[in-house]
Amino acid sequence: MAESSETDAVLSSLCTICHTNTPKYRCPRCSTQTCSLACSRRHKLWSQCSGVRDPAAYLRRNELATESAFDRDFNFITGIERRLERAERDVENRGIPTLEDHAEGTIGGKRKRTNEPRLAKGEVPFLRGAESAGVTVVRAPKGMSRSKMNASRWFTKQKCLNWTVEWVFPTGEKKLNTSLEGCTIAEAYARVNPVIKGTKDEEPPSEQSQAEPNPEAAPAQSTTVENQTHSTCDGSLSEAPPTSTASHPPISHRDVYFYLHRPQTSTKQPVLVPLQPHQIFTTVLRNRTVLEFPTIYALSESPETLRTESEDPARFLLEEEYLHAHKPGEEDPDSVPEKSENEAEDAGVDLETVDEEKVLEVLQRDLGEDAPTVV
């Protein structure tokens, strides 16, 4: 009997799985003692134990005032907060409608039908970031080529926008690339059109030579750009002041000038906004409208050349000349995204107000024969 009690005492002090080594670990769930990772895994498999501490487990009064009890409660509360934050991010990224959206979209307990398309995954944070940046994004109909090419998104970790940019070169070639909103126009252009190694040492002096003769002009230019940023933030969307190019003409970068395309205009000529190579996309796109994503022209003609060519039938038109010739707010109906069938029917011609006699006259004039009379 004494030997059996000694044997039981020795076995109880060993690992409960292998009964060979002394235990080193204790299961947080059931307090089973094991000696190694293999024994711990075998214990979870045999006992169907999850190994996760039970936050609702009973504790005596004297066990509540310990450091381990405080740590256990703190980890439990922070875990709940972490899961709630993760759920909120998933709702924003996936565009899942919330209970508030369901309540707003119901009338008398029934869900009302809307013609608005459902947003895809990641579009909600992107549109929210573009709105906070002061950019109006006009969405193209689903299935259109420009809608498919748009890969703009919101980076949650960096908390910045990643724009899809369409580049139009002097030859008419078009390329797409993505650029962060904090990237300059020159840096984005260098990625989409890299410099050839043979001309890498010859190109930069042209830009430096324009900046070196006047060292005192740099502070004045920076203050002008800063004032321009504040003015565009306070200005309206349709009346963006084009005076910055008049006081400080845009400089060329690698023998090209950069222009931002202004969509939805009432002219067939592309309306361009001159840009500086050192400007970032946040400054360029603030208080601007883009059709899905911005379009930047890299042309060999300077703004002065385009302004002198505006008298003749030119390919492009500067925004300054366009605002002088057209009323602000006029839009080109061809550039506006297509309407749905219900909107097209609502915007159709009212048959009750049509004069039948005038219709018959037009038909007779076009067909050259007697049109059937309407009873």
C-alpha cells in the first residue's frame, strides 16, 4: 500500500500525457499540465479542448484581487473592442448595408426600391476619401470601359488615396498607372514614362537651370502655391481660379507640359488645366471633378502656345479661355454618364403636347409624298 501511494504521488507530479517528464505548461482552459508542445497538442486532441481561457469561469473572492485576474479581464475587454473595430472596417470595405441604411430604405415596414447601383467592395472608403479630399468623382455606368479600368482605392494602413491616372502623350498614346495622392506629377510621369539611360544625365540640368538663376524666387513661388491651395479649398467647384498660371507660368519637365483634363464641358475640344510638375495630386485634384479617375495630358506645347492657337481651330482649349467663352456650369450632355431606362422615359417627349399637323408637314417634306392622315 505504501508503494502504491508513492507511485501515485510520483505519477501525479509528472506530465499527464506521457507520464515521463515533469510538466512545464498548464492549459488555460482546463488546467491540465503538460511537458511539451507535442503533449499539449495531444491533450487538445484527446480531450477536445480549445486551450482558450474561459472568461466566465468561476473565481473565488481571494482570486479576483490578483494581477492575473486583472490581466484576464483587461484582455477580455480589449478583445471585444478589437472585434468591434474589425467588424466596422469590414462593413466599410465591403459596402455592407447597416441597420440604419435598412431603416432609411424602408417605408411602412417594406423596403423601397431604388435605382442606385450597389457599390462594390472597397468603393465606399474610396468615395469617402475622395469626398474628404475635395474631389467630385462622376461614376460611369456599370460595364462601361472607363468603369472597368478604374482601379482607384483607399489604402487603410497609409490612410491615403491611390488614384488610377490616365496619361495622354503627345503622340496620342494613352497609358494607365496608379499613383498615391501624395506623389508629384513629375514622379508619376517618371514611372509611367521612364527616362532612357543615355539621356538621364542630359535631361535634369534643363530643370535645374530654370530654378538656379533666381534663388529668391523660390520662397515667393512656394507662398503663391500655398495661397493657391487655400483659395481653391474655399472656392467653388465650377469657378476654379486659373490665375496661378498667369502669375507663374508652368515650367516644362523633360520637354513636356502637364495639363489636367476637365470633363463635362459644352465644347468638343478637350478643356485643359495647366499644372506644375512639383504639384501633388492632392493639390491638383482639390475642388475638381473627374470622370472615374483623372486624365493628365503630357504635351509638348506650352500654355502660351495653346492660348495663341485658340483663335484657330485648335485641338485643345485652356480652362481660362473656356470660362471666358462659356458660362460656368454648362455641361456637355455627351460626357455625362448614360441615364437609366426609367430616367430616359421620364425625360422623353410628352405626346399630349405634340402638334399633329406640324408632324404631318415634316413627314411630307422629308418623304416627298402624301403622309397618312391622322384620324
